[in-house]
Amino acid sequence: MIVFVTVLLGLVVGSHTVQMNVAGPVTEIEVVLDGELIERLTAEPWQLRCDFGPVLRPHQLTAIARNAEGRELSRVSQMINVGQSQAKASWGFEVGDDGWPEEVDLFWESVGQRHPRSMEVTFDGEPVELPDGGLIPIPPHDRAVSHFMKAEIAFSDTEVLTLQAAFGGLFGDEVRTDLSAIVVVVPDGVKPQAQEMQSWFHKKGQSLRVVAVEQGPVEVVVVGHPDAQQRFDLMDAWQDKRTELQQSENELEEPGSWEQLVSQASLSFFSPLAAPCSSSAIGSDLFPQSAVWPLDRSDGFLGALQRAGTARHPVRLADAVALAGLAAYKRQHRRAVILMIDGNHEDGGRHTSDEVQEFLRLLQVPLEVWSVSDDGALSLWGEVQQVGRDRIPMSETDPGWTDSDFGRAVENLDDAVKNLGRRLERQWVVWLEGGHTASQISIAEEAGIRFAAASSGSTSG
């Protein structure tokens, strides 16, 4: 048996000592990083220095324990820079007399022995009714075609585990759980089917099998600079006033742009003000994340973010955006991160905006940057959407602003949210057989699609 003593949390770059504990007749440990053997350990202490490179990248670190004959005894892996969970879950498939999967059980464990708040299971995209207890029957299906089963086990708004499995068709009665998700963007109105996508994805010249394709839910995570929060909050307050006016005049009320977005998405907020995490082996920091919307509206839609950032720490926008990207990535849904800024700001973080944008591209998490000022924002974050006028007031009594001024600013914000909604509508999640990352995969040019966070002309990771 082998376990990692060192668990790498937060944003990891550079060289770190990684320690393992073993039990049993282990004589050698192979350490593999991103599929490449980096060291063989043959004696205690079972540890090594592992170099994760100078810039943010997602990694997989695997340790394989072998005995004196070279036989594998056990292996353990941890994902680096893709988010770590405090809970684990697994399938337990039961087969019939003919060896075909008939029922399935779900197993989980979590820190503090928490019980799931909710569970959802789908079979080929359709909800499966869960019994009060015991095994979950697998719905009737055609064994000649492949089928995709997924479970989501939620312990909180931000702690949700996802399981996937495929069987049938070319898989036969073998249940495959080693599946990978990539997020692609398709042309407007196109609804791709798994069968037509079989020759679209390649790794090292080999075609990858598409197991399933789905749209499903949306994850949107917002990071706001403190200087921009109050300004955006004021626009939200004005939008509430406009709604009250519509109601008082018996006008038809249209849902606000944020309400429309939340009808599609799970929306949460990250603070750019970090608090140290003393339990981390590498001294990582924690950036408070809100619960999922709807939140307490008494302070507007950024109220939770403002309350989370009460501690006096340096503003670390880029670091917070990277962690927001991890939060959006974890559940393998359609996704986006929104960064709200008010011009250029000094960043007290460890990573640059360029490094973080490349990191989000590798995670396939699109980044939207919204600004209420055009003061040099383009130089730091690339393309920026102006969602306000040149100057957004600091208070509702600002003499330089009228209701018309507020109205125009809110309309710009509405347009930005609606444009985001249209882009999310074009995202699809493709499930591939095997363990892969987007950076290892290329998309055939004739497919006419691209990765979610790639430039409009890019078709490869």
C-alpha cells in the first residue's frame, strides 16, 4: 500500500518535496509526472524533489509501488492545480447472471463524516429515480450501443463530486470509468452527436473514442476588484429601482440580466483578498468563495464578496482568477470566469495575468473581463468589455449622475451578461474514453469546432 503524505493544495509552481508512506513488501516506487517517469526510489526515505515548472499548469502526479519481482502492488495519484476535494466517491456496479450491469451503488467518504446534501444520477442524459435505500436499478437499454451514466454527489454548494461510467456497444459488459471531459464550442444552432464526432479528436495521431456529448449545467465564477465592487453594486441597486418603477406603473417586468443568467448557471463569487492556510505543506493561501446564488440581496449581488474580503490583505486578482478557474473546472460543466475591474490595478499576487490566462486556457475555462473604465485595462488582461461609462459614481447621490446615466450603465451590463449567455449556449461537454488533458488533444479541422477557451481560430490544445 502507498499513500501521499504530501498533499499539494492551492496554486503549485516550482520545486517541492513530496513524501510518501508505504506498507508491505515494497522495494521500489516509480514516480510519474504527467505520464513521464521522473524518478525511481529504492529505499527510505520515500521522498523526492518534484519540479512542477515555473508557471501554472495542471499536472497529475502518480506513485507506483512494486515488490522485488517488479510486480505492481498499488498506486496512488493526486491532481495538481486542478482542485482538491475533501471528499471521495466511487461506483459499485452489480451484474446479472449474464455478466451485464444491472444495478449500481454509490459509495462516498468525506472529512468530518459529512453526509451528502443531495444526489443526482443520469443515464444517457435522463434523470434516474433514486430509491430510498439500496441499489439503483439501471434503466432498460439497448446493449448494442454505448451508454453514459453520471452521478453528482453534493456535500455543499461548492463541494460536489462527479462520477462517470460507460458500457455497452463496443465496451460490451465492461464498465469503463476512466473517462475525460473536454469542453468545446460549436457553431450557433448545432447539436453535435457522439456518433458523428468519432473521428474529430486525436492524441499522438491516434483517434479518441467519444463516449457521450452533453450540454448540461453551467458554472460561472466571479472575481471582483474591491474598487469595482461598489460601482457594479450601485448599478445592480439601480436595476432594482427600475424594476420597482415598472411594477408601480403596471409595466411588464422583464427579469434582470443576472436573474436570466442564474436561470442557466450556478453563480458564485471569489474574493481577491487571500487568507493564509496554515495546514498546507507549501504555504498556500485560501481565497474565500461564496455560496451559490441567490445570496443575501440586501447588499446587492456582490455583497457576499464584499463581506468575504473584510480582512486587510493585498489584492491578488490573478491568483484569485486562477482559483476561480479551478472552481469552474471541477464539475466538468459548461463554464466561465468573470473578472470585474475598474481600470488597471497593482496586483500583489504570485502570478501574472498572462500566466493565469494561459492556465485557464489549459483548463478550458473561458475568461470574461468586464471593466467600468478603459484606463489601460487592455494592456493587462487582453480584450476587455466596457460595461459602464468612463466614470461610475461611488454613491447614489453623486451629483454627476442622473437616472439616465445609471440606465445606460445598466444596459451595458445587461448586454455583457446576455452576450455571455449566448457564448455559454454554444458550449458542449464531450466525454472521451481514457485519461487525457486538453493540451494532449487535437481537433480535426473539418470538425468546425474549437476548445472552449481557445482563440477563435484555434482547434488544438
